[in-house]
Amino acid sequence: MTTLDSTHAEPAARPAAAARPLPLRVAAPLAIAAGVALLAAFPPYGVWPLAPVGVALLAAAAHRRRLRAGAGLGFLTGVALFAPLLSWTNLHTGYLPWVLLSLLQAGYLALLGAATAWLSPLADRWRWAWPALTGLLWVGQEALRDRTPFGGFPWGRLAFSQDTSPLLRLAALGGAPLVTFAVALAGGLLVAAAWRRHDVRRWWAPAAALTAGAVAVVAAGLLVPVGAAGGGPAVTVAIVQGNVPRLGLDFNAQRQAVLNNHVDATIELAARVADGQQRQPDLVVWPENSSDIDPLRNPAAGARISAAADAIRAPILVGAVLLGPQPGQVRNAGILWRPGAGPDLEQLYTKRHPVPFAEYVPLRDVARMVSKQVDRVRNDFVPGSEPGVLRAGPTVLGDVICFEVAYDEVVRDTVTGGAQLLVVQTNNATFDVAEARQQLAMVRLRAVEHGRPALMASTVGVSGFVSPHGRVSDATGFNTRAVVVRQLTLADGRTLATRVGLWPEVALTALAVAALAGAAVLRRRRAG
């Protein structure tokens, strides 16, 4: 009887399969497919369920591999993701900046691939922990990429692919890091489910349970309440998208025309208000670079903006390039221009996070040896030191400029400083509609994260309003002139994400480091 039972007993695992990674001829295409799946999750494609699939494919490809092989597979994923995702960076500056940036970002996924391979013994020993380990590694990788080098480049975070997903609602609890963790956790559940078939004969029941778990993680986002954090007064806000004569880097040579476009569009709005065709705005928002002629030093430019403010009878938040404070330096600023009074120098925000190699050139002499293109940046933009909290009558604005919307603390600092409305001033004239849509997805996450109405004002599009629920209204077209007006209800409370700030990311990253250390201990014991 004992012999019969042992003969017919199902083995728990296949030892040969359990010891091996996937064949390289399978793993390499999987790594490339992972990058393609991740790319398709982001705007303009927006197939958000593919983000967990991409995570799962990379995890499967790198599992049980040597560190070098894991890094190589992660690099393949990174190139497949970032090269097309960042293709808008080569539209007007040539291929070299795009190639260098894409390879740099792919390098971080190479680190992720190596870390995934390193943690394989933990994932094999405690299979139930594999999904969580996958989530921790992704958060840790993004925490590093968002800060290094030269302040980091957070474009392409998993969280920013979820603007239409139920997981977006998790931003109200723990910001972008928690959303990234949830996406990667779902991907970890998928790879654990697929690997059950690879390792176990009776695979279907646990695989089904793990797949259901991935679906449950995504569905759980629907249980998170979102909306305005606290109440506030209603205000009417106008976005003026003046457009530029020509897309490209030479928009700076069209400075007067760009300023005139925004002045004329605002005066036309004033005429519609006077005729009763449009509601009187309490605030008008112009985009970044709407006045690249310093209006504080050029009387003619200042007079034109004053004419627009006087006509609309509301303060205008102007995106301006200001000279100084030292010769050879400039500032990217948002300045409040009041009707009848002109510029309010106490309500001026200077961009805190200028973009390296685009707004300033670190290590200029070294960079020049790589490409003469760096000399296009003649004057270095100097960073501001204060959050963009501006008071415009009944409204307290949280102003961030262009790529700053991707940085968690830059946005949060405005909310903790009292902002009731998030404003993103941007200039997409040197990019394309894909970049603009990717940026708008970040605005949607920030609105949910902090329970604030938000808006994005672009020179050429896409501009629009975003509710605290993450819904977009009045989105404009690209490379067109448009004016949109909407009544918003301000918010002055704080979400849990606003209160806890960096701590979810710190905790998850610390756990990732602890897991890497634990894998080192386990590997040492096995070697001994």
C-alpha cells in the first residue's frame, strides 16, 4: 500500500526545471516584449493593463540568471521602452541627446534586471514573496532614477502609465510610489502564476489564484475614495493657449509673436466676456515661455501684458524668462500680473528644477566634447529656492513649471504651503503631442494624489483642466490656438498622500534594500 501511494504521488516540483532559468533564446525576446508592453501602457497608446504584463515579462526573463545576464536583459527592456517613449527629444536637437538619454534611462532597468536575478533565491525559497519583491525592486529603481544624475529624470515611471486605471486612485494614499508598487505587485503575481506551470505539474489551481490576485490588486483601487480634499470657494479660471508661429527650437526667435499671440487671445476673451458670451474669469493662466522677452526689463513687453490684464480685468499668471540675477544667467518664472497694477513681485515663482542640458549645462566643457549642441544653451537657468505658492485674490496657486510635475516633492511642497489649485505651466513647442499627453497623465496623478483641481497650460497644447478625481475636461488640440474657461471648486484639505509625503517611498525602498541584503545572506549560506 505504501509502495502504491508513493508510486502514484505527484511530485511537488520538477527539480530540473526548478534549477534553471528560461533559455536565453526565450528570455531575450521576453525582455524586448516587456519593454514594448510597458511602452504601450503609456500615452499616447494608454493600454494601461500592459504595464503589469511588462513587469511580469522582465521578471520572468531575469529570474535565476547570473547578474550580468540579468542586467543585459533589463537593458534590452529599457531600450525597448525608453527609446520610443523619449523619441520626442530628438525632433529638433538631433539624435545624440535622444540616444544618450535613452541609454542612460535603460541603464536603470539594467540595474533592475540584475537585482531581479540577485533576488531569485529568495523568490524560489518563499514563492509567496515573489510579487512583493518585484514591487519593492521597481519602487527602489524609480527612487534612484528620479534623483540621479543631476536631480534625476522621472519620465516613464510605472505610476504615470495608470492615468485611466483604477490604480490611479491609490495615489491619494501613497502618491506615485504606491501606484508603482501596486502595478509591479500585480506584475509579480502574474509572473508567479506563469512560473507555477513551469515548475509544478498541478499548476492550474495556484496559477489561477495568483492571476485572480493580480486582478484583485487592480480592482482594489476602486475602493479608494478620491475627490477634493476639503472644501473651498468656486473660482472661474481661463487657460490661454496662444500657440507659436512654428514648432521647434527657434520659437525663441519668435518671442514677440508668441507674446502677441497670448495678448491677442486674452483681449479677444475679454471682448467675449464684455458681450456676455463668456463668464468673467477670476484668474487667467498663460503657459511657460508665453513671454520670453523679460517683461520686467522690457517696457514694451510689460505694457502689452498690462493691456491684456486690464482688458480681462483679472490677474494673469505669466510664464516669463527673466534675466539675471547675474550676467549670463536667466530664470524660468511664473509671475502674477495684476490689472491696473502690473507685475506683483511678491507673487513670483522661479522654477526650482531646471532641466540639465536643456536649461543649464552641467560640466559644460566636458559636455562640449560630446556634442557642440550644448552651446545652444547660451545662458544657464538658475533654480529658485521657494515652492510655487502664489496668491491671486481668492485663489492660492501651486505653480510648477513643465517637467517639475514629474517630481513628487516639488508638487507636494506647494500643497503643504497652502495651494488650493495646482497649475502646470509648460511649453511643448519643441516636442510633440505624445510628450504633451504623457505630461497631462502626470497632472492627473497629481490632482488625485493631493485632492486638488489642477490644470495644464501649454503654448501649443495639450492644455486642459483636471478634477480631483483625475478626470480631464476641455482638453485642447495640439499646435492650435485655444482659450478654455471653467469654474473650479478649490480645495484646502490634505489627503493621506499629502500628509505622509516621502515616507511610503522611503519604507518601500528600505524594504528593497533589506531584501537584497537577505538574498546575499541566503547566497552565502548556499555557497558554504
